Amino acid sequence: MGIQERIKDIELELSRTQKNKATTTHIGMLKGQLARLRTQLMMPAPGSEGGGGGGGFAVAKSGDGRVALIGFPSVGKSSLLNAVTDTNSETAAYEFTTLTCIPGNIVINDTKIQMLDLPGIIEGASSGKGRGREVIAVAPPADPLVMGLVAA
């Protein structure tokens, strides 16, 4: 039985289970199993394509706020980070120069703000294409999200 079938079975059991004081523990255990299975479903299988060794995206939060720079490849996210912080995020004339999350700090009116330069997202990012899930997962904890687009 695959992960998706197990998820469907647990969801079916959850829908059939009455919600009362006697079943709260059982429902909690089912929800925990469901969360673990969904996490496994999001992770690439060992030995599959796209599982290769880039750096991680988890960055410790520092300062009073966090801004995530997200957008398509080659829209100027790294250039913006380099311009407003003292961080040196590599820029080049080809797409996907930034392969990991690059943090930088800026101080405005005694307020320290952390800026995160994220790799470019492409069509299909929500399904994991181009490490899209990892990139998208970093964005929600950010206070504001700055989306970079190129007007053509």
C-alpha cells in the first residue's frame, strides 16, 4: 500500500470517527500519522532525481523582522540584497546563480531586518520542480514577502 492510499484510508477513518471526549486521543493519533505521511509524500524518494546535495534553506532568524525575496530566476533579487546590505550574494548572467538561501541584514531606524535571497522559482515549483517546495517553505515565516518580477 502506497503513501497516498494510506493517507486516503486515514482521512476516511477520520471522517467516520465521532468527535467526543472518548475519541479525542484516537483522532489526535490519526492526525499525527496523517501529518507524517504528508511530510513523507513531499520529500523526494532516496536516489530519485533532484535529491542531490545542495545546501539547506533553513536560516536562523536574526533581528526584529524577516523579509523574503522570492521570484523568478534573474529578476534582481541578489542585486537588491547586495545593494541594501553588506552581504555578497553572487550574481551572473545565467539563471539559478543563487542555489541556497542567502541571508543579509539591514538596519533601519535602529531596527535590524533580516533579508533572505531565495533561489528562483519556476513553473511547477509547488510540485517540487527546481527544489521549489524547499524555497516556498522558507517564505511563510517571513514578515513581508517581496516578489520580484520582470516587466517585458
